[in-house]
Amino acid sequence: MTAAASWPSVEGLAYGGDYNPEQWPRETWDEDVRLMREAGVNLVSVGIFSWAMLEPKEGLYDFAWMDELLDLLHANGIAADLGTPSVSPPAWFFHQYPQARVTDKNGTVMGFGSRGMASHASPEYREAIARMAGELAKRYADHPAVVLWHVHNEYGVPVGEDFGPRAVESWRRWLQERYSTLEGLNAAWGTAFWGQRYGDWEHVVAPAATPTIANPAMKLDWARFTDDQLRECFRIERDAIRAHATQPVTTNFMAHQSWNTDLWKWAQEVDVVSDDHYLWSPDPDAHVGLALSADLTRSVAGGKPWMLMEHSTSAVNWQGRNIAKRPGEMRRNAVTHLGRGADAIMFFQWRASRSGAEKFHSAMLPHAGASSRVFREVVELGGHLKDAAAVQGAEVQADVAVLYDWESLWAQDLEWRPSDDVQFRERMRTFYERLWRDNVTVDFAHPSHDLSRYKLAVAPASYLLTASSAANLTRYVEGGGTLLVNFFSAIVDENDAVHEGGFVAPLRDALGLTVEEFLPLREGDAATVRWTRGAEVELPSDVWQDDIALAGAEVVAEHASGPGAGRPAITRNTHGQGTGWYVGTRLSVGALRTVFDAVYADAGIETSGLPETLEVVTRRGAAEDFVIAVNHGDDAARVPVAGIDLLTGTETDGELEVPGGGVAVVRASRMSGGGAD
Ligand code: GAL
């Protein structure tokens, strides 16, 4: 096996999208490549759903059309990201191997006629994907168009879990490896509760449909198992490719929108991290979620440039109301990704499909054709990315780490929590949005990571926090860090068991408190908090109050109403060289402002004072900085920067005006510290 490259060999920033020419007559391909050139496309993803075309019958391959396609792309200077089609095995496969279908938790076997993962536990599926990936790699290892391998498509979506008999066998093996003995498993799952004790491995079942909730520790392990199995399938294909080819291998993640995949682990397996992101249309500020997803992707990539593998030029087709992007919005979205570390800007998909489930999905080349607004904007964006090519390789630096752990998401999402209104994703987004509105650039980090380079670490939703991660956070504070912890954090260990010593006990030293009892509010009830540090302010709160048992922390705010009235709500604790803050209620983005202003002061973070709708991120190159600004407001806004806007050629010696809805990519001489924020 030869070491793979860590970035596809494409000149400049990569630009393009999924390309499915098998849906079109041959003459359309010529028009496609002509228009791709016009748009500045230099990379397309092909073959992702092409298994039935590449192997029309078991063992009978037809690579002629793929040869022709890759040759055509190469002749036109367009590189290929070659997919392995394992997300969509052909009809013959399921006919031949019906046992390779996925079974859902109610025992329903999923039929053919859609798309999605076959059973990850099926030996026939595993053998078939290894064979197909190997055949493709053998044939195209040296094809000059192929610069990247795109294994599968969005692991875990639409289905990740499989409750079929094969999966249950793998599950038992997986548990035996994890726990060695049944005593180990019984202890970890707390099976003394409800008489669930196992006396034989054969009696262990999957957490399928049960009369009432299934053992939460079992379900948490099931999530780990599912993630592990999907990753095993990825490795099978990756290794089959690497046996023949040296181009880098990726698979497209769905950072903040995925559930089944622990991307801290996945990122270790790929040569280059790539991600898909789609705006969530019910959210009028969906661009904040986009920025979160981009920062999370960059963070799992270890800060290295990453690829935006898919986003949309306009509406998607799979939400309740599919909102079209307004003029300039696609460009803002793309430039946000660029600013947050993406060196490839790609779309689903090049040409809109006439048939099938996604015919109402936007594309780079929409049904309306090349004379459409969308295509004009696609061409314009291609030009921008050429102009901004110098950004390539520059890295984002942040002073703040937001703690994100998929295991904690899985655990918190289980049933029978103190309040349905406490949601991991909602809290993550709200805390992130506060930082986003303050133009404070953040990385995401796992709570076990070394945080010493950050001035501030924020834990919006660390329900599951192991004793060793808590010790890591405590050391961080001792060493001078500022830690901000939100309520319902440090509650359980890796087995979803409440920490000995009670809620928040593992962070008692860092925060100077524990929590005696949760006091959630009734649905829709509102409360307030009286903030008394510096100025006295009344802040709205809802959903939750903690009954805090102080152990040294100073009270900076009290619950002014609700079940916890008169009790501490927000606290600050000095520990070692650092400070531990705790927020014992649910605060909105607006209310968090008071808290963050005080926390920034402790952490030595200066905010920019820029308008909240102006997003500014700095990417640091070898010798220069790139200040990337996206104006989400309607009015022009001024960015304090000296340099040249690569998109317009405008030179500025102190302030650049970015029009309402506009963007800028300014090449600036090296700035001090972390950048414009
Ligand atoms: C993605 C998927 C694409 C396409 C797209 C539509 O999640 O990878 O194949 O279905 O959604 O938005």
C-alpha cells in the first residue's frame, strides 16, 4: 500500500458538484462540459449512484461509459472525484441476496426502489463493496482525470441502524470485545435495574421495539456499535482502493446534521475531510447553522482545509417548504464556507434531474437552463473562486473552543430526560450563535482534547462527560483557562450512569458547585434571572432551573421567579489560575450576551464591535492574512482592514465597505493575534 496524498490534485480552489451524466443522452455530456468550463468548474463527483450501470449483472462489468466520461472530463481540464456506488446496490443484488436488506426496529425489512445502505452486517454486501471498489481502483488508479475517491455517500443517512439477525450477531461479538465478560456488560448497563441481568451472550438482543423504554446504556452502546459498523464498511472500501491507487480517499460527512457518525473518529480514517451542508429552511437565520457546521467540519479535520462536497444553489426538495435562495445568498453561503476553511466549494448537483425523487432540487444548471439567474450566479461564483485562489491552504485560528461530543448527543437524545425542552442541538446552536453574533471565531473540540491553546472553553451541552474528560477540563481551569459550562452537563459517565457524588460532581472543583435537584419549568412557562455583577439586569429565562449547592462559587445571578426563585442561577468560581462559570438555566442568544460579556472579560477576549449581521473570519496564510467578510444585513457595513479585495480589486487602507448582502475576500498584510475578531 502506498501513502495517499492529503489533497486532490486540482489547481486552485476546487469548484463543481455531483455529476450524474448517466441520466442524460450522450450529446448532453458535450454541452455539460462546455458549460462547466464556462462556469470555471474544475472538479466533479461522478459514479456515486452508478452501480447498476457499472455492473448490470453480477460479475459483468461495463466500464466503457465511465472510461468515455473520464476521458471527456480530462480533455476539458475537469478533474473527477470518483464515487464508489456502495450506497445504492442494484436491484439484482437485493434479488440475489435478500438477506442483505436492512431491518428496522419494528422488524420491517426495507425493500428496493429507493436508496440507502444495505445491511452493514451483511457478508454479501461487504464482499460486494470490496469487489466493486477494488475493480474501480484497479481500472482508474492511473486515470489522469481521477484525483479523489469518494467512498459511499453520507454514511448513516437515510438509515444507519440495522436490527436484522446478522446485525444482532455482530452486536454480540462487538459487546464481547468491549466487555470481555458478561459481568462487565451487566455492570456497565446496570442490568440489576428492572431485572435485565444477562446470564448468556445469546440472550442479548438489539434494542428494538420494547414495551416501554429500553435500557439507556444499551442504547448508547448500540449507537456506538452502529457507528463502528459503518466505519468498518468505509474501511473495507478504502483499503480496497488503497491496494491499487494513491489518490486521496474521502467520504462526505454531514457535520451538525448527522446523528449516527462520531466524526472525531471518522476524520481519522479519511485522507481529506469533506462535508455536505443544506440550509434548514424553517430557520430564518440558517446561515448561522451553516457557519456552525463549517467550523465543526474544520475542527474534526484538525484545522486543515476541508472540502464542501455538497450544498445547494437554491432550494432543496426534501423539506416541508423548500425555500429558494434569493439573489446573492448562494454566494454568501459559499464564501462563509470558504472563510471557515473550505478549499473546495461543491454542489449537489451539476444538472437538475428530469426524473426521480430529486427533480425539484436546485442545481448548478437548473431546468431553466444556462440563461437563468442561478446559472449566472454559478458562473460568477466560479470567477470569484479563481480570483480568491491565494486563500488556498490558509488556516483559521480561534481563541475559543466549543465542546462537542457525539456520544453526549446520543446519550442526551435518549428517552425519559428531566425535560423534553432541553435539546443538545438547540443549546449548541444558541451558544454558538452568541459567539457568531459577537464575531468571535471558534473551533470545536472534544472534551478530552488538550485545550491549553484556547482562552475560553464553552460547554453548551456536555450531558455525558467522563471522569477523565472532567479532569481534563479541571486541569484546563487550573492552568489559567476560562471555562463556561451550561446546565445539564457533567451528569452521567460513559454508561449513562449518574456520576457518584451527584450531578456536576466531576466538575465540582472547577465550578465550585454541584447541583442538588433539577427544577424544570412547565411547557411555555417563562422566568427571569437577576444579574448582579456590575450593573443589575433582569434576564429572561425558561425551560430549566437548577437547585445549585454552592461549594465555593460566587453567585452572579439569582433566579428571580420560578421554582428556584432566590436560589443561585449563574455562578463564577476561581480555581487555580483560571475561572469556571456555570449557567443554571436556559438563556436565549440575547440573554446570553450579558453572561458572555463578563466571560470574555475574564478570558481576555476582545470583541470587534462589528454589527451582528456582519460575519468576519480571518484565514492565516504563510505570510499574509485573508479577511473574509459576509454581510447578511441589508445595509452596507464597514470592515476594519487594509489590503485588497480579491473579488473586486478594491484597495483599502483601513476600512472596506461591504454592500448589503455582499461579500469580500481581502488579502491583508499579517495582522496581529488571531485576526479580525
Ligand atoms: C444529500 C445527498 C445527495 C442529494 C442531496 C439533496 O444529502 O448526498 O445525494 O440527495 O442530499 O439535497
